[in-house]
Amino acid sequence: MQLEELRFGTELLKRGFAKMQKGGVIMDVTTPEQAVIAEDAGAVAVMALQAVPADIRKMGGVARMADPKIIMEIIDAVTIPVMAKVRIGHFAEAQILEAIGVDMIDESEVLTPADEFHVDKSKFTVPFVCGARNLGEALRRIKEGAAMVRTKGEAGTGDVREAVRHMRLIGGSIRSLKGMADEELSKVARDIEADFELVLECRDMQRLPVVNFAAGGIATPADASLMMQMGADGVFVGSGIFKSQRPEIMASAIVEAVNNYDDPEKLLEASIGLGEPMKGIDAGTLGEGETLQTRGW
Amino acid sequence: MAFQGDVSEHVRAMEVGLGSEGSVVEVRRGGIVPGCDGIVLPGGESTTIARHLARTGVGDEVAAAAMAGVPIMATCAGLIVISKEIVEETRFLPLGLLDVRVTRNAFGSQRESFEADLEVAGFDSPYRGVFIRAPAIVGWGAGVEPLAMIEEVAVAARQENLLGLAFHPELTADLRFHEVFLEMI
């Protein structure tokens, strides 16, 4: 067996990488020190960012890919996978992240969109995760090559309601496909602007064809359990950890909650003595220009 | 072990392999392992899985079962967890069951993850290995038989009732390693 006979960046490898994250918590971090805290708490991966979504909201201006130097320092600090975000459609930022050697790229609505088209993710060796609010959006991203999907929720609010809504919409749409004839599916595919073969796969598997995480507003162990019980394969926690009073404790507690999501006794244990969670914003009070989930299509 | 990782893929592959001759249970807490005839440690994040094994006491149950001769199939992160020694690892201690030295992420990051056709001892045709941020076995004791190699490192090895694989047999339809494991039971 010689190394030159290897095949890189196949669909199986990309989707397989996402599968290894299942049952895990992926945490937003902005420094190597935070990355180490996340790893020690049992995170399966970290998302390297310039600022967490709650601060991006506050700061305003154009939110871009993080400084490569910070990302490289975070890669050096931990052994778990490191992910990073690019602006929607910004394939040059994605090329830079691939050159750095990040393990997964999040084409994210949390950053300021760069194009009305999403990145052609099939051209990359590194796998992508993308946000979605409904089944059509999820399947369009998968068609473009996303190896993993997450709910958009409403990032940086600490309010789980939008993540819940998106998870329900996706799950409900998939359940409604059950028992449909192929010709009925082709109408669904047209209506939700999704690829027919992918809709067919959803009907037959009764789930998305790729790993589906919850994200956007998860701030407590109970939030994480809620999303897992609704069928999420795992959770992303953005501002919820490092905007809480005691990040180390909150991080471990959310990992515990994901592992014991269906055990109320263990959830209770995980929920005691955490200090203040992030303060947050009621997502229902955000005006039209203030929501991040409406970015992307 | 259903703490974290590609558990459902392992369950499905094992159910196909077993047919009607057994059942698969998902273990996320103590007390279940002592009643099992075989144990599978899936792929995932080894630091996370090791943490759950230690916290719940299931790690000790797995070690006791291994000593008692219960067959174990450990893939990728699982291989790291059952190894005797991890090169340059201070974050967690492996269970020390399989007498091998492993290097984590031996081939690089996800960009360097790969598929390769392996020559496997005992198989009459190549086996497609799926390596995802995979470890490699860089040293092994006299009781360990390396089953497949990539250049000078081993990527599959067996020591009596323990089967360690650096790749993911649960991600392909080729169930030959599952058959090897089931024959050990």
C-alpha cells in the first residue's frame, strides 16, 4: 500500500467526517485559551471566530472570516477538529481556510453575505456545514455539496425559539413525505425548490441525507436537550458558553446534557449551579433588518 | 458504546451482520456492559469518548470485559481509546487493552482524510478503507498481529479478542471486518 494510491475529499469522507461529530457539542471560541476550555469540557470540535455572534450583533459593521493567525493558533492549541466560518458565497475566504487546513468550513449567515449565490462546495476537499430554516433550504445546500446541515436559529440571541422552529419545520416536512408517490414528490421538489433525488432520499430515510445539528440560540443544558429530543444529531453552541458567567461549568454541563438528553435525572444534575447563562435577546423583538436567519436563500 | 460518534452506522452494520442471531444495545451508562457478548467502540472524538467512559465508569467495565475475553471491535477513535499508549497525549489516558502505540491524526487534518484499497491478511481481495482524521499504529507488542499496513504503519491489528481498526468499516457496505468480529464471539 503506497500513499499515492489514496483518494481525498470524496463525498463519503466529507459526510463521514460530519458523522463523527454526532452526539457532540461544537463550541464557538475566539482564542486558543477558550479552545482549550472547550476541549477539556468534552467538545467534539471548536468553531474558530473573531467574535462570538452576540458581539458581532453589537459591533455592527461587516463581519468577515476570522484572522487566519487566530485560526492557526487555535489549531495548534487543540487536537479536536477546528472549524471556521466564511461569508455566504465567499469562495476565496473558503480557499484560504482550506489552505490553513481547517477541518470543516461553515458558510454562515452570521457573517455578512458576499454573494447572492452560495459557494460551490463540491469543488473543495474540506467539508462544509451550512445553515437552513426549512427542508428546501437544507436540500439546496446539500445539492451544492454541504456535508452537514444545521438549523439557522437566531444566532447571538441566546433565545432557542427560532432553532426549535427550524428543527420542527425540517422534521415536519420530512414526515409529510411519508407514503407519497414519486409523482407527488416531484411536485414537492418543485414547490420547495429542491432536487428531486434528495427529496426522494428524505422520504425513504425519513431524515436528511446528511448529519443535522441544532444551532442558533442554544444557551443552557435544557436547550441542548430540547434540540436533541427534537431529533438533532448534535448541537452548536455559539455565544451561550463564553457569554455565560462561568464558561467552564456551562460547557461541561451542555456536553453532559447532550449525552443524557433523554434522562431527566441526569439533566437536572447537569443544570444545577451553573451561574448566570448569557443574558440574551428575545428573538421575537428583533426588527426586520436585525435577523441573521434571513441571510442566504 | 453510544456516547458519541457514528453510532447509528455501527448499529445498522452490526444488525445486518447479526441477522436474527442477536441484538445490539446502545450503552450510554454503567451496568449494561457486563451483560454483553461483544463490544464495539465506534469512531468519533477520542477525547470526548474517553471523558464519557471515565465519568460513567463504563471504561472500567469495558476493561474488565476485555480481560475476561469478551471480543471488542474498536474503530478509529475507539482504537485510540483501547490502545496501550498514545504518542504525545496528555489530555487523557487510554484503557491500555490493545498492546499498541498509536499516533492520533497520524495522516493530518480532514483535508488529508482519504480512502484507500488495503491488502488485508486473510481477505482474498482488497478492502476499501475509509480514513477520517485517522490514527495509525506505530508500534506493537509480540502478541499483536498487524492485519493491514500503509507503508510502515499498521492500520488494522488483532490481539486475541481485541480488533483495532484505524478506519471505518461501518461507513461502507463491505462487512468483512464485522464478520471477523462476529466469528470471535
